[in-house]
Amino acid sequence: MSTKNKWLVGVGIALGLIVLFALPFVWQAAFPVQGFGMMEYGHAPMMYGNGFSHMRGGMGFGMFFLWLIPLALLTLVGLSIAALIKYLRTPSA
């Protein structure tokens, strides 16, 4: 596979991931919520103490673990891009 094709595959995968991450936002913009469900008529019981919240009024120690998932994904993406660049810059035998 030539270097040009490798770059095209890498860029295509990156663009595909960007589109996949952007689709939920595009969907919400195209089809906004109509006011049904828990937020019906401006009433939000989970915000005013009538519902269950695992946060219990603040950010606990569990919030640290919730942030590890996106942080790990961003690190993985960064390392994979660096590995792809290193692989494409090394001369083939």
C-alpha cells in the first residue's frame, strides 16, 4: 500500500469518527425536544428533590472515575495519531 493510500485511509477514519461524534448534536438540532417526558411543562422533578440523584448534592469521588473514560479515549486517539505519523514517516524496506 502506498503512502498516499495510507494517509487517505487515516484521514478517512478520522473524518468518520468526527462525523459519528457530531451526529447526536446534528440530530438534536434537526429534531428538537417537544416538551414531553420528565421535562414536560417546565417541571423537572429530579432537579428539585423529588427524584433520585447519584450526585447527592455535589461532585463526589465517583465523578473522578467518570472523567477517566473520556480522558482515556482522548489519550488513545492522540497516541494512535502519533503512531500513525511515525509509521508513515519510516521508510519501507
